[in-house]
Amino acid sequence: MASFSRYSFIPSLKNDEGKDFKSTNKINARIRSAVLRSDIEFKTHTVQEGERLDSLAQLYLKSSEYWWIIAAASGIGWSLQIPPGTLLQIPLGVDDIVRYLR
């Protein structure tokens, strides 16, 4: 599958100055809700010292660009660095995320 970003499923919106922007809040909420309902298969991972979302995305999802999927699925903010002991929910397949969001 070709790479996609968290903006792939979001239409552009205009801000007060007329500039285009993309809001990821709804996409993040949809992914998180799907994980909580077990609509998307996932595994759990407890963060160890020195691990980052991008390196975990590379390990589990085969691309560091998909760090945002782990963040959304786990209901955490947008920091690549997360404290040890954080419990993550990592979707088992990027294709499942794409199918769910379409």
C-alpha cells in the first residue's frame, strides 16, 4: 500500500483569514473510538525507556510516518516522545485504518 498521511481523509477548511487548513481532531477521534469498541484489531505495548512513537510505528506498521496512527489509537497527544510505562494501543494493520476511515 502507498503511504498516506493523517490529512488524506480530511477536506480542507478555511480559517478566518481565508487560508486552507486541515483539522485532524475528527479523524483522531474516529480511530480512538474504533479501538475502544474493538472495531480495529490492535495489540498493546508498554513503552520502554528511549522508545518513541516514530520508531514504534516503523517496528509495528513498517513506516515511521504512521506514528500519528499509534497516537490517535492510544488517545495521546502529538509528542513523539512518550514516558516509559505508557500503555499504547497499536493497530495491527494500516489497511484496516484506511478501510475504516473511508
